[in-house]
Amino acid sequence: MNHKKESENESVERTFCSTFFFILFLFLILSIAYPLFYCKLRVNLKTMFEFQNLKVYQKSKKFYLDTRELISSVKPDTYMREQLSRAAFSIPLNLAEGSGKFSKADRRNFFTTARASVFECAAIIDILKDEGYIAEPIYFIHLEKADELSRILYSMIQNLNK
């Protein structure tokens, strides 16, 4: 009887050890595989939308954030604040939407709209300077960024005309 009890204990102990090592093995495999899978998934998501890789898109997002910062620091009237915010926000949105189009004509149309929004931002920033909301150095910094976006978009539009 004592021998049988020892045998049962050994069996339970072996089962416990086997289960423990199996769980440990799974944990190790998952701890190695999950980060690899997760990184691969993140890379695929990052490159899934080609517009995210465009420098002009990245610059337009930065321009939008800079514009929001400008708006919050100078506090223009509601109409100018909302109009500038909408115009700056529409630049990256039109770039994204245009990048999803299949025909050159459709892409060109959205990139042209994005460029027109840059012009709208430049005009509002010009008016903010004239009305004394912003000083000339700030004005020129924002105008330079708008000019850079406009030039890049112009080149993109011209390339789609070929």
C-alpha cells in the first residue's frame, strides 16, 4: 500500500512537473513570438497607408499643430480661429484622401485642394498680422512653412500632369 501511495505521488508529481514545464514553455514561446508579431503588425499598419510616408503629409501635420499652437497663443476672434483651424486641418486630410484615389486626375484634384487650403491659411495669417494679433517674426515663420508646403504640393501636382 505504501508503495502504491508513493507511485501515486510520483505520478501526481510528474503530471504537475509536466504541466508546469509545458506552461513555462508556452510562456517563453509567447514572450518571444508576441513582440515579433506585434512589431511586424505595427510595421504593416504603418506602411499600409502610403500617404503616411509622404514628407508633405508629415509636414502638413506639423503645420496643422503649429497653427493650433498659434491660435491658442494669440486668441483671435472665433471666426478667424475656426477658419484657420479648418483650413490647416484640411491640408493633411486632402493629402490622405487624394493618395487613396486611383486616377491621376482625382489625386491631382485633392492635392490642388490641399494647396488651396495652404493659401487660405497664408491669407488668414496675413490678416492676423495686419490686425496686430501676431508680430512679423511669427508671421514670417508661419508663412515660410506655408510656402514650403505650397511648393511641394505644386511639384506633386505638376508631376501628375505628365
